[in-house]
Amino acid sequence: QVQLVESGGGSVQAGGSLRLSCAASGFPCSSVFMGWFRQAPGKEREGVVTLSNEGRTNTADSVLGRFTIARDNAKNMLYLEMNRLKPEDTAMYYCAAGCGGGNWRWIPPTQPSIFTYWGQGTQVTVSS
């Protein structure tokens, strides 16, 4: 049974930084792509940064240059380093994963519908 457990959310002032973590386990496959998504009240869930099994990333324009995704396969952990946070970054952040890819040319998608497994989310609030 796949489990994704996020941690690291909180409240921070604009310009600050946060690091989100996702503990992953139970994947029924060897090639796993993962990503971070967010959903603000009244808005659709959107992809923030995604990462293929081979290490290719796909980053939303709104966070490009500020957010970085990283994966520690030995610890089964996924991270999201968020810098220069803005009030518009306020949202519930979700870790997600899916089975597939397996090709170094493949760029992971940012559409939520492509991802099969989801965590419960961690809240990030950025005040001005």
C-alpha cells in the first residue's frame, strides 16, 4: 500500500523559506515519478514541480528560480525547497506519485490527473 506523508509546512513571512518533506513507501513499481502540487482556497490544484525517475524536472513558471525539488532514494524521501516565498504561494501543498516514465528523455507532467498516489497535504501560509 502506497503511503505519502508530507511535513514541513507552516507560516512564514514573505521573502522567507520553507522546506517540505514527503516520506514515501509501498510503491508497486520500480520506476516512480513524483511531484509537488498545491491548491489554494477556491482554486484548482496545480502542479508546482515534478520529477521523473531519471531525474528530469518540470517546474511551473510561477515558482521557477525559487522552488527546487529533490529526491533521496536511499531514504525514500522527496523534498521541496521553497525560497523567496510570496503571499500568492499560500496553499495546501501535496506530494504525489505515479508509476511510469523509465526513459531519460521523458519529462514528467504537471497535470494532477496523471498522478495516482497522493498525500494528505501540508499547509503553507505566507504573510505580507
